[in-house]
Amino acid sequence: MHELAIAEGILDAAIPEAQRHGAKRVLEVRLKIGELSGVLPYYMQECFRIAAAGTIAESAQLKIERIGVEILCRDCGYEGPVDRKKIRCPNCGSAELKLTRGREYYVDSLEVE
């Protein structure tokens, strides 16, 4: 379950940043997670709760926004969203694609007190 390691990494970055700004508590952590990142939101929620126990982020809410899959078609030049279950160019049907969004995951912002 790599979500626990990811949650620990998020807290390793978020807590010092919050403290650097004089925060006593982290109230909310906002994540953006790509649909093809391999990070599962349900497990991320559970692992975040476990990793945050005993820290200034213990009661923080984890808000997750999913990032859709987007491609660049090398054949017709289409740039935009694509169905993640059927990754083909919606314009020409080509499989000659470059993935431009959908694999990333990152902390978008923090809310602190």
C-alpha cells in the first residue's frame, strides 16, 4: 500500500511548511491526484488519517480533486481529454499518443490555524 508512504511524504512537507508560517494546526490539505497515478483516493484518506495521528495535522481534512487524463495525439495534433478506459485519440482514433495529464499527484494547498 504505497498510499501510506505518500501520506507520510505529504505530511513531511506540509507540517514544516505550516510551522514555518506559525501555524498551530493544519485544518485541511488539498491534493490533486491524476486518474492514472495509481493513487487510490479511498486508501489515501485512510493512510493520511493514520500518518497524521499525533501531529498538528491529526484532525485535518484531506480534500482530493481528481485530475482527468489528457493526451496529445502525434498523428492529428489533438490535445485534450480522453476516456481513461479507452485511451485512443477521440479525433482520429490513433494510439500514437503522448500523455500530458493524469499521472501526477501533488499538494495543491493547505489551510492552517
